[in-house]
Amino acid sequence: MICPACKADGDKVIDSRPAADGRAIRRRRECLACGKRFTTYEQVESPGPEVIKKDGRREPFDGDKIYGSLRIVVKNRPVSNERLQAVVSDITAKIKNEYSGGISTAQIGELVLNELLKLDEVSYVRFASAHKRFSDKDEFITSLKALPRSLQVIKSNGRYEPFKREKLISSLSIALRKRPVSQRKIENAVDQIINKLKNRDEVSSSELGTMLMNLLREIDEVAYIRYASVYRKFQDVSEFTKEVESLSEEEKLER
């Protein structure tokens, strides 16, 4: 469970008992990172909608089938299992909330494609080649050309290179090493940056660095200091000291 206080992913159950109406189990948990205690409730999951097959048959919705399909198309791609599970959870929640009367396999395929387009273009193409059943190679090429143009990163020496989500995740993961921040929170933070850049064709590496610093300042001050010590290129120790002191002053004002 994600701790509501420090957002770390890890806890232990210290007490379990039935809720008053007997329809749920109340669990008292303690965060392993910060020691904060919080309560969760476990209850029987309601059945999902029926899936309408191409031949008209119906069968119960099973999110594990989506996960299995995605595991195949993301093979050897830079997509973590945590990220994949989060995508499946989002798709499953959407189906249960919006398709209570039933959902066709074609509709499920389109939902998966929409998520894959945001996740990884190569995986998107792999899934689309099977789901869309292109009649010939020209139709497939037309579909590829319709993909959004990749965001380009302008390096400090003027070179251009394709934006890579995994590089941002790697930078954040290094800065947040051994800090109480889950991998999912790191990936969600990167997705915040991607959403801010979704209508742009290019972004400078310095602007990306500043966006990462701003995120780290909100997530974890220690990680922010680590990243700033490299990215900001302070001239001397006194300049770095002023930056750290400014964090303390901001914290006092917030209190």
C-alpha cells in the first residue's frame, strides 16, 4: 500500500478485524518508511462487465488477459512491470466504471491501443498489427505515418535526439535512490512532465532539467539536493549552502 503520509510503498499489518456490517475487513497498517499508521478496508470485488466476442458469445471480463497480451507486446522494451500493471489497472477501472452493460473485444482493443500509444510506440505498433488486421502493407504504413511526431530534445551542443521516457525515469531513480518514494510515484511524476509537453515538437535539455528539479523539490528535498548539486553546477560551496538554506526557509514559511 502507498503510505498517505510519505507516499512510500511498503507497510506491515498490525491489526485485522471485520467491519461493523461484516462486508469488509478493516486492516490497521504501519508504514515501514516513516512509521505512520493508517487504515484500509478489504472487500469482495464486484464482478466486471461481460465481454462480447466477435461471434456474439459473452464471457466474464478478465483483466489478467489484458496483462498477458501486453506482456507479449512490451517484450524487450523499456517498460517496467510496475508500469505495465498500472496501465492494466487503469484500463480495468475504466471498463468497470463505463461499460457495466458489456464491452466488445474491439472496444477493449482500442482502449489498450490508446494506453500503448502513451506508453511505448513500438509496443503500440506490435499490438496494432494484430488488433487492426491491416489488409496490406500500404494500410499499415499509412497507420504508422499517422502516429504523433516524436518529441525532440535539443542538447546543449545543438544536436537533436528523440525524447525517451525511460531516461527521465532513470534520472529520477538515481536521485531518489534509497529514499522513501515508490517506483510508481517516480513514473507518475515523469508522466506529469510528458503531459506538459504533449503539444510540443521539441524541448531543450536545460528545460527538461529544470522541470525535473521542480518535481524533485516537491517529492523529496534530499533527492532535490542530490540532483541540484550536479545539474545546477554551483560555483563553490557557499553557493550550494545558500540553496540548501533556502529550502529550510521555505519549509519554515509553509509551517
